[in-house]
Amino acid sequence: METMESFVERNQITASVVETDKNPNMMDKDWEARHYKVVLRRNGKQMTVIFSVGMGWETEPNERDVLNCLALDVAGYENAKNFEEWCDEYGYDTDSRKAEKAYNVIGKQKAKLVNFLGTVLYNELLWGTEVE
């Protein structure tokens, strides 16, 4: 299985990172965090995400950090048959609007990730790369 570092290097994925005030997708508005606008780039394509880290995180996130998190989130989304199964897996209430919002955000991130990487690399990232 390939490491995330190797996947990033092999596919020449880079990131530009700028601190931002908030993450509009945050479920827990009281969580003290730093937020970053991260633009991933490869082969003339780019993908922008807002990435949040807890106050204990001492460095700016990089392309490996962001792809690792996306791979974990999207793999969970892919493994669930539907919203109800996803909620059951992650301990969310199926009547929760916050849970529904999170599920939909991950669905949109999945589409962006497929567009950014293409189907082959997307599958390599999710199923053939070690996440940390």
C-alpha cells in the first residue's frame, strides 16, 4: 500500500494555504479552531477546501494533511449505503439537520475530489493509500 507522502509526490500535488476567519461547514460552532483555505493543485487542476484544526495543531496544514482527512471522510461516505447507515456508523441522529448538512458536505467534497484527481487516482487515494 502506498503512503500518503508517496501519493502526493508521485502525482505532484501541491497546496497553497491561507488562514481564514471561519469554516462555514463546521457543525460545532463552539469548537476553538484555526481555519484555512487550502487550494490543492495538480496538472492544471485545482480543488479548494476549508480545513479546520484544533488549537493543539501547531503547524499549517499541508497537502498530505488535507488529502488524508478528505480520504477518511469520503471513504466513510462511500462505505455507507445511505444517510441513515452513515449516521449509524458515526453516531449521528438521522433526524439531525447538522448531520444531514455534514453528510451533504462530504458528498460535495467527494464530487470535487473525483473531478480534481480523476476516477483512477481517486480510487487509489481511497483504497490504495495509507491514511494516517
